[in-house]
Amino acid sequence: MAEVLVVVEATREFGVKKVTLELLTLARELGSPAAVVLGGPGAVAALADKLGEYGAETIYAAEHEEIDGHLVAPKATVLAELVRRVQPAAVLLASSQEGKEIAARLAVKLDNGVLTDVVGLAADGTATQVAFAGSTIVTSKVTRGLPLVTLRPNSVTPSPAPATPAVEQLDVVLGEADRLTRVVERVAEQKGSRPELTEASVVVSGGRGVGNADNFKLVEELADLLGGAVGASRAAVDSGFYPHQFQVGQTGKTVSPQLYVALGISGAIQHRAGMQTSKTIVAVNKDAEAPIFELADFGVVGDLFKVVPQAAEEIRKR
Ligand code: FAD
């Protein structure tokens, strides 16, 4: 069975990202899953067990200061070399900022088609893809080269299938074009106890209707009760209510949780682009005509300052 390459995403704090486990689960439907770790020296050691637990039969490891020390260009170069050599059945990446950039560069290097923001992939390579800022769902197929696909987080339910992966070290041979940008500093994001926004299975977001930064405590409180992450609309971010890294939408992050709660958010197309593939959407808005209600599975027409404390109270009782 041909290999399916899964490009691994991981954080120093939490290890392998959930989206990578989703990709490995999906890869098992398409062929023999092989994880590709592109990182600094020693990167594989912390990740191998988890990758094996979700079915990676091989781990291709490119562990090198230069992979870690530059932006994505070296990763695309190493990956292109690997694809040329092993001729996989498909290459799967996360639809993250980095995943999409690697995929785009890889497509150019291989003269291959690429599909981004995929939410489903059939064994014959037919993808379900979200297009035009989320307003259209299309099925599409790469017609030039192999299926090169980036998958939106939370599109697949990860399931373990233990394997004992063989680790193969890759040569890292870079050119000048790979060294045009360099990482000069890393600043760790302020980490609380909440899950990462794009990985969370519950997201509670606040909009302009929340009113000010202080009131966002209400959004945070509900998120914490539900074990979720906090998001914000662009209007809330631009008004200084909440930091930009939590913005959901076309120019923010794309989320696809099991439950998305929109508080005081009107539901503009640019916001919907980042959240409309959420499995269940709950909206609280005092305007019954707000477009968010066209999308919501459950809607409460009411003042969020009354509705949210009542909901929180109810959740605390259970
Ligand atoms: P509003 O549209 O002002 O809505 C506030 C809502 O709160 C209203 O529906 C109101 O009825 C309700 N409300 C007020 N008080 C209460 C209360 N007490 N209780 C209950 N409900 C209440 N937006 C994004 O979110 N993400 C993006 O990534 C993004 N990218 C963009 C990119 C471009 C190129 C452009 C042009 C725009 C983008 N926008 C984005 C902005 C988008 O068009 C909207 O302006 C924005 O989403 C509106 O945010 P909002 O819903 O919080 O505010």
C-alpha cells in the first residue's frame, strides 16, 4: 500500500496537535500513514509515541537547526525531496497558516495541484472544500499530480490505531532560497488553562454587543464552564475588547468546534467564514433579525447580560 505523508504540527507545550491526529486517522483510509516531522534537533523524541498511537507506520524525521531557524521554506524543500523519492499516494497537512504556506510552496516545487480548507476527503481523493470565504461548499479533486490537501481542524474524529513506527532520518540539503528569512526571536503566547482556539471542541465568542473589555469576563466565564476557548469578532478586537490572536473569521482564525456560542455577534459574512463549519451553533443576540440566526442551530433573542448569567447558573447546577 502506498504511503500517505502527514506533515506533523506540534507545540513545545502540548506535543502533537489534535489536527495531526485527525490527519493520521484520515491517512489510514487512503494508504499507509507516514508522519513527517520537520523540526529542530531532537524533535521526534517527544512526538513518536503519540504518532505511533494514531497509526504512523513510519516517521520521516528532518531534525536540524536550519529547519527550526528559518520560516517555512526549508520545510517545503525537504518535503519536496521526500515526495519525489517515496512517491506517496497523498500529502496531508493542517489548514493552519503554516500548513497552507508549506502546501502552496510544495505545490509550486512539484508542479502539483493543491486543495486548501478541505473538510472531508474520500479514498479516491475527492475532497469537500470550503471556498469563497466559507459561503460555498464544493467537491473538488487535484487533477495534476498527487492529492495535496490541507484539512481544517476538527473535520475528522481522531481515533487511535496503535503501530510501532520505524524512524528514518532525512538529509537536510538547503539552498540560498531557503535561507531568505530567519527566526530572530520566539515569544511564547500567554497560556492559560484554556484549549487552543483552533483545536478546541467548544468555542465561546463575543462581539461588539459585549460592550467593553471588562465585560469579556462573562464570555470567559461561560467558556471556562464549558471547557472551551474564547473567540472574538473583528469588531470586538478592533474596539480593544479582546486580543487579536483570538479573532475568528476571514482575517482571523478558522474554527470548527463541536459547539460554537456567539454572544452579541451579528453574523457578518466575514465572521461566518471562520466559524460556519462548526457542528452546533448557538447564538445570543437581542436583535431577532441578526443574520447569525440564519446560521444558528439554537438561538436566543435576548440581552446577553441576562441570558449568559442564567445559562452559567444552569450549567453550574449540573
Ligand atoms: P456588530 O455587527 O456591530 O454586531 C453586534 C451585535 O451585537 C448586533 O447584532 C447587536 O444586535 C448585538 N448586541 C448588542 N448588544 C447586545 C446585548 N446586550 N445582548 C445581545 N446582543 C447584543 N469580522 C470578523 O468577525 N472576523 C473577521 O475575520 C473579519 N474580517 C473582515 C475582513 C474584511 C475584509 C472586512 C471588510 C470585514 C471583516 N470583518 C470581520 C468585519 C465584519 O464585516 C463585521 O463588521 C464584524 O464581524 C462585526 O462584528 P460584530 O458582529 O461583533 O459587531
